[in-house]
Amino acid sequence: MVLDTSWNRTTIEFGHRGVTPVHVVALLMGTVNCLLNGLIWSAFRRSPQLLTKHHLYLFYAFAVTNFFTGFFTIPTYLNLFYRNNLNCPRWSILIGSSFEIGLDKVRHIITLSIAAERIFALFRPSEYFFLDHKMISLKICAFAVLWGLGDMVFLIFEDDIFMTRIHCVTTSSSGPAFHLYFLLSTIFFGVLLSLAYFLFICKLFVLRETRVVNVKKRSRENFQQVNSLTVMVILLVVIFNVLPSLLYLYDMIIGEVHFMKWGPIITIGYHCYGSLSFFFYNCRHREIRAALNKIEVIRNFVNCDKPSKTNSKSEASGQFSNIIKGIPNVIVSKFGNSKPTLVVITDSNDNDSEIFL
């Protein structure tokens, strides 16, 4: 997908650099991206209420997509190391890069759908509550997968799979037609995502100023958590995916290699927001954090909500006082010399139903 003739001129003029530290970084980041999002996947599987109650279907799909992106980066870069990033048969690159390219489109559609879902929840909260979130998410994911498969077919059959490419990186796997389509579609989705992000942020500021939020404390916290997570996820995609594509498009327009000499910046961008999203999933949403803490591997390593020892007593006393305040009825009776008996009657109307915005 890079300009192969431009790479050829650059290689002849400046020499072949082979495997660089940037390629090693890309492989390491892809592995980390795979492992971290695998933990998120496991957390969602262990805590079904994240889907059934909190309707985080699209965030789940986003994490799974990041997992497979990291996974298929590994064979691409092992092939690059094996051939010293020079004269790679196209089929050897396509083993991993075709999946990376297809998953990129899946991720674009899912991210844009997350933004659209949150905007709808902000503007039409009552209607959002009665939506069939699971079915809508399945349709979005099916559409995204079909588009991604279409991109894979376009990528694979554009050129002869046995032809030799100058370099072995992910973006070396197709010809100029798919190169142009890929960059323009990425920028198109980036523009739509940026507009949705702007609208989403503006609506959040309006709600903050007017304080139009759910009265119920728990609903308000959930409202803030999922919106905070959405803000960070969209921002990461815009910064680490759309901007590198703009740099690559510039190289294609002028027919020379400038920004591409920095290394596989689009691939590194994938893994930057894929890896960082793990930490924002953990720190921005209480229920996801609780699900992650069930995994013993990370329980003691990644926890944004560890209480300090100095505040443990005060927190315990505060929780006790809240329990006492929540007792609706207290009946104290005394029979003879027996000690007073405390009878707690719970409120049958108290339940956990909520509109998760």
C-alpha cells in the first residue's frame, strides 16, 4: 500500500535500513495491545451484567477488535524480521496485514457507532432506555464485519499475491488504488467522528451548566462514567489513527517518502490507542474496573480505585452512618430486663432499576 516506486528510489538513494528500533517497538506494542485487550475481553465474559445491565456492547466489540488487531500484527512483523524488511513476497505480508486492514474498518464503524449511541442517549434519554441494545449492536457489528471483509478482498485481489514488495510493513501489501481508498476512507470516517465528538462535547457542557442529569445518585454516576469513557475512546482514535493517515496521504499526493520514513506510524497508532484504551476502561468506569479486578493477574497491578490506609477508618465509619441513615423504620421494644431489640424493616420499593445513560 505504500508507494513502492517511491520506496525503491529512497532505498537506492539512502540505502536499505533493514529492521529498525521502530519496527521492534511496533511489534512490542502490538503484543501489549493484544494482551491488554484480551484482559478486557475476559473481564466482560466474567461479568455479563456489563452487557445485560449496562449495555456496553459496543465498548466490548471495540476491545475485541483491538485484541485481534494486536494479534495479527505479530505475524506481519515476524515476517518483516525474518526477511530483514526487504523484498517480501506479497502473500507473506497479507497473512497478517489483510486482517489488520479489515479490522481497521471495523474499528472505525464501531467507534462512530459509540459516538452516535451516546449522542442519542443525551438527546433522547427516554427513548434510548427502551431500545433493544443487543440487537442494534449485533447489526452494527455485522455491518462492520462485512465492510471489513470487503476491504480484505479488495486488498488481496488488487495485485498478484506472488509479486515482490520492496518493504514488508503492513502498508506495503496493496497497490495505489487501495492505498488511496484506505487513506481517504480513514480521513472520511475521521471527519465524521470529529464532528460527532464536537457535538457530544457541546451537549455534555450544556448538561453540566443546566445540571439536567438524573436525580438518582447511582444513575448520575453511571451517566458520567460512560460519557467520560466515550470522550477518551473517541479522542484516542482521532489522534492516533486519523492524523497518521493524513501524513501518509501527503506522501502519496506528492509521490515521495517523507513521513513514511519515520516508520510504521499508522500501525503504531493502532496499538497506541488500543493499549491506552485498556487503562481508560479501567479508570473511567467503576463496573469495568470491578470486573477487571476479578482477574487475579491484574488485581494488584492496575487499580485506579485503591483506598488509602489513612482513610480506611473514616470511610468505614461513613459507610456505617449511611447504613443507619438508610433504615426506614426502627422498632425498639423492651420486655422486662431484656436488652433493647433492633428490628430493621427494608423498603420493598427500593430497587436497582435505572436508566443507564
